[in-house]
Amino acid sequence: MAARRRFFKNLLGISLAGALPAWPYAATGSREAPTPKLLPKPLSEGYTVGLIAPGYAFPEGLIAEVRELLTSLGYRPYHTERLLQRHGYFSNTDRERAADIDHMFANEDVDAILCIRGGYGCTRIMGMLDYDNIKAHPKPLIGFSDVTALLHGIYKETGLVCFHGPVGSTLDDAFSISSFQSVLTAHHPLPILRNAVLEKKYANDPVYERYVIYPGKATGEICGGSLTLINALVGTPHALDFTDKLVFIEDIDEAPYRMDRMLTQLLEGPTFRKAAGIVFGVCAGCNESTNPNSFSLKEVVMDRVAPLNIPAVYGMSFGHVKQNFTFPIGIRATLDTEKMTVALLEKYLSGD
């Protein structure tokens, strides 16, 4: 009987080892991004933008729409055949999605990389990427939502500044396009992130309300993105260290109690309370609940964040919304809650 138990235990270990990628170091480890930071080159007219789908598959016809948009903006769109193959709810297998990212960084003809959509799947391929290749060929990587994992994983492994901004399927708004091009183009002085003019149809929508959670100014490195993905990285090699950081947070279609649960998890962690400041975007669909006794999203945010007594705001123009500004991960910036602006303080593009 003991021999049989040992046999099945060994068999299970062999099966699991073959099913999952091997991490290069223990999952409980933590490494800060190398310094100095690795800066990508600016994006200019005529440059080639590589399209990837690192997670979910996408609707038929989307590639043509994104290609047409990028061409109209003066860029040359490019993608491989890997983008056209579906694997269940993913755009391709884990290995092929990781290989496509490696290809885009290694390809000297590709100047920037734009994720065509988010969804789910980036966390599955973090241990498969060739980070030495990425470090050797720095270029802008842009996306949000599930791409939060890629932005932070690559930054932590290589020091490469990546960009939280629209994906191909959402880069169809004048404000979003203006911010995308402004932030990714070499220029002086450094940009200040300002909110879009709120459309009248959102004026009475509580998730679009702009308010101060706790007043003041705060300076720190920008980190963050999707709250769900920030939480998904906890306990992995790419978990975020919030110490002295400006933490950007957004999400979509999470009930108030789920937002409460995720914020509480961060609060119970070792570093979230040490953040310099917190910047919420628009958490679209996160005020909905079937529970008649539910707190509102604003009540949850105020209850969980205001007691930290650090500068914080809600409602800035980023997230799963039409008007979405682009910002660099890992760059020092200052939040001014009175003006509701974020001023970038250091260069984030090479040669700028």
C-alpha cells in the first residue's frame, strides 16, 4: 500500500511538471526593476506597429479595422499568422502567443507593439517569455486590462518602460488617439495627464463621477492597472511592490463587494498601505449589484482608501472607457488632487 501511494505521488508530480512552465526562480520571490530604466524609442510617423493578441481571441473583422485605423494615423501595421489562429477562448496556444511577443521584440522592422485586445491569458505566458531578448530590443509595448500583467512583468524583469493605454479595439476615440500619440512621441516638456471633457450622457452616472478621496499631492513611480490583474499577480514573481508608488487602479463589471474584496486583499498585504498616492480611473460597470443592501462603489472606495490618509482621487480618464489616456509604467510622477492631474517628472523615451 505504501509503495502504491509513493507511485501515484510520483506520477502526479511528473504530470504536473509536464503541464506547467518552469519558473526561473521561486514564485514567492520579488525583484525590483533594474536601474537605470530601459527606455524605448519614440513612435514616429511611418513606423511599424506590430499587433499581438496575448490573451483572448477577438472578433472576426477586428484586425482589418485596427489596420485601417493605424494606417490612417500614419503607421504601418504588421502581424504574423499566429494572430489568426484560435485555441479555445485564446487567440492561440500559450507557447504561440509567447513566441509572437518574442518575435515582435526581436524583429528589427517592428518599432512598437500594440495589443489588439485584453481579456484573459497574459498570466499564463509570463514564464515563457524570453526576457533577455526583450531587454536587447527595447520598444514600446502598449495595452491595458489583462495586459497589466505583461506591462509589469516585463518592467520588473528588464526595466523596460511599458505603456498602459488603449488596445487596438479601443483606439477609436479622438481623446485616446491624441494622448496615445502625444505620450509616445518625443517632445518637450514632459506631458501632464489631464482628464477628458466628460460627455453629457455620463454627467449623472456615478461611476464617472470625479472626486477627491483624500486631498494633497503625492510623488512616486507609476504602477498599476486592472485591479483584478494586480490581485492576480499577488504571490507570483511579478507581484507589485506599492511602496512609495503612485498606484493606478481601474476595473470593469465587478460588483461593489468584489471591489471591496480585492481592495481589502491589497490592504492586508505588506506594501499597499505604503503607497505614495492612489489614482482610480473609471471603474465601468462596478456600481451594479443584485443585492438591495449593497454599498455603492463610491462608498466602498471611500471606506477602503480614505483611511490611508494618502492623496487619492477617483474618476480619471483611463480604464474600460471610451476616453482613455496613455501613461508610462515605472516613471516618477506627481498627483495633484486639487487639479486632478498627474505630471510626469522624468523622461521615458530614449533620445527625448
